[in-house]
Amino acid sequence: MDFVAQNAIDVTDLYRFDPTTQRYYLKQDANGVPDGQQANRPQIHEAMTRILNAERSQLQTMFDQAPGFIAVLHGKEHVFEMANEAYYQLVGHRDIIGKPAMQALPELASQGFAELLDNVFALGEPLVLRDRKISFQRYTGAPREDRFVDLLYQPIIGLDGRVTGIFAQGNDVTRAYQASMALAEKVQQLDEIRLNQAFQLELSDSIRPLSNPADVTVVACALLGRKLNASRVMYAEVDNTCGTIFMRHDWTAKGFASLAGQSKTMDDFGPDSIADLRAGRAVINDDVVKDIRTAAHADAFLENGVRAEIALPLIKNGKLRVVLAIHSAHPRTWQEEDLKLARETAERTWSAVEASQAQSELRLERDRSQAVFDTMAEGFVLIDQHWTVLYVNAEGLRLGDRTKQQVVGRPHWETWSELVESDAYHLYRRVMESREAETTEFQFSYLDGRSAWIEVRASPAMDTGLAVFFRDVTSRKEGEERLRDADRRKDEFLAMLAHELRNPLAPIRAAAELLQLAKMDEVRVRKTSEVIVRQVTHMTGLIDDLLDVSRVTRGQIELNRIELDIHQVVNEAVEQANPLIRSRRHELTIRHAPHTAVVAADKKRLVQVLSNVLNNAAKYTPEGGHLSLRTTVDESRVQIEVTDDGIGMTPEMTKHAFDLFAQAQRSSDRSSGGLGLGLALVKSMVELNGGSVTCRSEGLGQGSTFSICLPLLREQAPAESSELLESGAETAFHRPLRIMVVDDNVDAAEMLKMILQEMGHDVLVENEPFQALERARIDSPQVCLLDIGLPELDGNELARRLRAQLENSRLVLVAVTGYGQESDRQNAISAGFDYHLVKPVDINALASILRTIEVA
């Protein structure tokens, strides 16, 4: 039986290295295999097998302990014969032994390794690779991982001088490579910082001795242009009135045209870019032809040789004043470092220009008359390098609370010793040392106990001294505080509004759920209904107050001013406030003037004003308290005073009592107080009626007094009082009506239907406008109650179409809607409605309307 037995192993002990040829050769000696004369062929084969297996095992152990990765490849296909553990960790523990390299590691084929192995095998020359990037898919389905290796491919040479395989060894240097790259990046950053600092130092040294602002900009443009390898750098002055820019000076690269002395229309370069500059945003344009902001205006740039641009704005007093423009004749991808360098240069240059301008102004100022100088609205002090005051203007003396004799020629810190260690003190010293202008604000205490907020701007002057401008900004600070306070009160109001609107919803929901339960007796049904009505009325009042505030703030209140008896107005207001006064068990004393008075006012609004003041007094007076209302009349006015012995107010609170959203401190149960709208409405309504309102209090716990004054028209003798009582019999309905209710809210329509049926009317309900049109044509109702916010066809259009039906020419239309503005009412009337009611519907008002309708 024929067979072939083959045992192949590539081990170090079986190879020798020839220094002369610098190649590996297979080593054969007497120790390699047994002597042929001492053993037969099978014995020799067995002995060789044991030796080779032992050598292979020993060599594998040695390979696995090696710190680097090692592999032995055989033949032209580069078949893996051996690989150590480090190699498996590199490529992933996959099955590679006995497989060609490109089959075992297919991802290497696209990375050029097949060609590298072929070249080493063909040429028989070693190959060394440093920091070579290799991407492996170490596990099936896993993403590729990038590694960096140092790699040696060493050809293995047989006895015949031919290459039989490749010995591969190397090290995974990924971490070292990444560390070196990070280090290189840090070094690069440090180099950039060093270069930038060197540039900034050069810039500072170059512009520091310059006193002319034009010289400062010329030098800065030249340095920046050369640093950025730009084509042109310039500072353009903006004329906001004419919408133009003027290039007073510029720097240009060799052969590039200058724009110095020319004016350009700003919008020619693209309104979007100009808008960014006016908003204080830098404009970075890599290619004016492709950038959407400038593509349509590229001709304006190209005429001036500009293909790419950086533009930085200088905003002063809210307006664009100067633009630093950096131009490139070719498209250019501007780097973040370019923009940063330009910003730093602009800031340093503008600061130097301002300082230079300040110095120039000071030189001119010395030549002007004292009278002109003292007309400045700001204080001004000139200080030398030894802190001696050289000059101070009249406003400076006034703000500094000193005389000229106390200041001029004396050390500044002795004159104003109270400023030592203040913010102004530290600012002066910084500016004196750095020669860079700064600004701060601090609170100054006068000798008489007053205090004020002072804004200080200190600039270098006279090469070694300081020029200090300062002004009183107390009004601005107080305004900012008022804005913060208003914002705080707005937030409190919104929180309270949510609370006040949610509170009524709880009893309403509970009452509704109670009505859904088993049959209830009539008393409980009535009480439950009263709860719902009371809470809905409360919510309606809150919404009405909000709408009133909205109308007042927008100037949409229209008054119907007529002659009114002030006593009658007072009586009606007391009647409205009585439920709250009685519920809190207050004692109300009313003292009318001997003769009544006539005023010209809107009756509804004036009653609302007085009832708001009474309700306010009742809410902020503990139960069982005392309230008084007194009217007095003199020659020109009528005064109404409401006094209580309640919680009172602090002086701070009295100043803000009539501010929108202002509220007194609440008890923990939030049982008193409202939305902070009532007194704000009182003030607005009284002033709209030509009067005034004030409040005073002796302090917390001392009660409050509110006084309303109105112009007097005339006095008259008191008329006999009479009260018109609405007869209960009139609430009954003498005749039923055929009524159609149209509302897409099914629950609302059904509830309104039930109420109308209880009144004795015949009620139809429709939820869709087009079905309502057809139903009206067939059944001819006498009255239609229509919601405005209907789907597909709103209530106003439905009203117009109902009016157009001949069958319903005498139909009475009532709008029942949540839209309650005056404009909404006018739109409804114009559409053909006879009446306009706002949800939730006042049932008494609806009943009154229905009683007036004539049966056809």
C-alpha cells in the first residue's frame, strides 16, 4: 500500500543565518535526525516525528511568550504555518493556520499587503514598515478596527537559494502612535499660540507709540495682511444715514489694487451679509460666487478683486460703526485660527484707536474754553502718573461732591479716600499699568448719606496719566430693577392665574360627577347646581378682568360717559360687593355727603371701580373687621374714600399698589388676594374717566385707605331713593318658543337644551352646520342659538345663509360663543345676529332676550 507521510515545521533550530549572504538556510547536521545505519526507515520516521513535534511545541511556546507578534508564511500563496498568541490578539482569534494569508485575512487585500508579500517573496529582500495603519475586522459582524504596527517581512531561503516562505514579526504600536500624534498636535498648538503671541506682541509694540488713529489702523492692517497672506486688509467707516462705507486707508499685497479714499454702497455687497454685520455677527465667506448670501451680488466683489472675505463689525451705541475686512483674490477656506487672529487684532486695534482718539480729544479739549468744556453731561477728571488731579470739569465736581479747590492739584486718593479699594480704585490702577481702557459701575456714597450708581470709563492719557469719564446711571439702574421686579411679578401672576383658574375646576368636576351618580333628591341637585354656577361665575369674573386689562393696555376701552348721580353709583357698587362683605362678617359704614354730586363718567366702569376697591378692602381685612365708605364734595371735585382696618401695607407696597400684577403677601391657604389686576384696572378706569386714585397706610396691621377723586359737574339736592325690584313673576315664560341650538360641542349643546326645556321651550339640537341649515329650512325655528367656532362653516357664515332662506326671514339669531372681544361682537352683528352672548352664557340674560321675542 502506497502512502506519503509528511511532517513540516519551521523552527529556529532548523535554520541557520549566513552572514555573508544575509539570508536564512535550512540547517542539517548529525544531531538533526538519527544515523541511517542505526535505524530502519520507520524508526527514522518515528524519531524525526518526535523530534519535530518537540521542536515545534517548544518553538510555539517561545513564540507565544514573545512580546511582539510573529507568524511564519509558506509558499507563494503565503500560507500560515505558525502564528503566536500576540498575532491572534492582533487579528482576532480566527482560523488562519493552513490558509493563504489573503484568504485568512481578506480585509488586508484592499490595503496593499498582498503586493507587499508578493514582492518580498519574489525579490527575497526583507521589508520594514514603520507606523503602518492596518484595519482588521477582528470578529464576524464587528466593525473594522484601525491599528498601527511596526512590521518586518523577512524572506526564508532554502538550501537551493530559493525563497520558501516569509517570517513576519512586529509590534502593535497603536497607543504609542496615537500618543505621538496627540503630542505632535499639542506641539503644533503650542507653536500656533507662540506665533500668535509673538504677533500680538509685535502688534502691541508697533501701535503703542502711535498717537494718530489713522496710523494705528494702517500699521495693524499691514501686520495682519502679511500674517494671513491676504490680498487686502482695511478698516471701513460706516455711514448709516447714507448706507455707505468709506475706505480711508487699506493695506494691499503687491500688485493688488487699493480702495483707499473710495466709498461703496453697502447693500451692493448683499443685504444678508450687511444684516449680519449690523447685528454684530462676523461674516466668513469662502467664495463670494458660491455663498448664497453674496452669489447674486458677486459682481460687486469681483470688481474689487475679492473672491473670499472675512468681515468683523464694530458696534457702538447699537449701530454699526466700523468694519474690518480681510480680502482674498482667490477662493479660500478660512480657518478658525484666521478668524481668531482677526478678532484679537481688531479688539486690540480698536482699543488703541479709542485710546488714541481719547488722547487727541484731550489735546483738543485743553484748547477749548472752560465754559464749553463744562457743558459736558459727563464728569471728567484728568490724572497724572502720580495720581495728582490735573483737571476736573463742573459736572465732575458736582458728581464727586467736591469743590475745585479741594480737587485740582491734590492727590486723587486723598481727595476721594472713600473710593480706596473700591471697583473704581482697582480699575484705575489696572488702566494705569496696562494702558488699556476699561469701564465699570460702582455705588458711590455721598457725605450727606445719599448714594448713587456711577459709571466710570478710564483711558490712558498724556502717555502716562489717566482720563476718566463718569456719569450718574442711578436712573438706569432703578429702571433695570423695576424691569426685574415687573418680570418677577409677572411670573407670580402667571402662577397665581393657574392656581385661581384650577381652583374652581375642582368643585365643578366634583359637582358634575355627583350629578352622574344615582338619583338625587331635589335639594342636593339644587345645591350641586349652585356650586357649579358659583364657580363658573368666579371663573368668568377672572376672565373678564384679564380681558379688561388687555383692552386697557392696548387702548381699546371705549367709554360711554354720561351724567351720573354719585350716590346712585356708590349704592350699586355696595350692592355688588355686599355678598363678599357679608360672607366675611364685616361691618360697613357709609357716609354720604349732604348733597349729592353729578359727575361725567361711564356708569358700568365706575361701578366696577368702586366694587373692586370694596372687594379689595374686604379680602384684606380679617373676618369681623370694619369698613367705611365716605363721599365728600368740594368746589371742583368729588372724593370717595374707602377705609378698612385690615392688614395694611408697607411704604414699598403702597408705591406699587396700582401696578399690574402687584399683590400683597398672601396667607398660606391663599384665601385672600387675587390676580393683581383689580387695583391696576381701578387706576386705569379712574384716569380714563378724568379722575385720580391714591392709597395710604400707616403700616402693616394699620389698615388702608383708598381715595378716588373725580371732576365735579354740579351739586344737587338728594332725590328720594327708590328701588326697582324685579318681579319674580316676570321670570316665568308666558309662551314657548321653537328654538334650534347649533354647537359642535355635544355636551354644551345638550346642557343648553335641558335649560331651555326647563324654561318650557321646544328645543332642537344640531352639531353640524350644514345639517342645521337643512333642519332650519324644514322645521322653521323661531330662534337659533349658534356657536361661532363651528367646523367647516363658522357661525357667522351660517347666520348669513340662514338669513338667506325665505322660510326663516323672521328668524331671531343669537350668537353663543367664547369669542368676547368687541371686534367679535361687531363681526357677529354684521353677519346678521340679533344678539351676542359670551360663554358661559348668563341664563338670566338669555331669558330676558327670549321674553322679548314676538311669536310669529
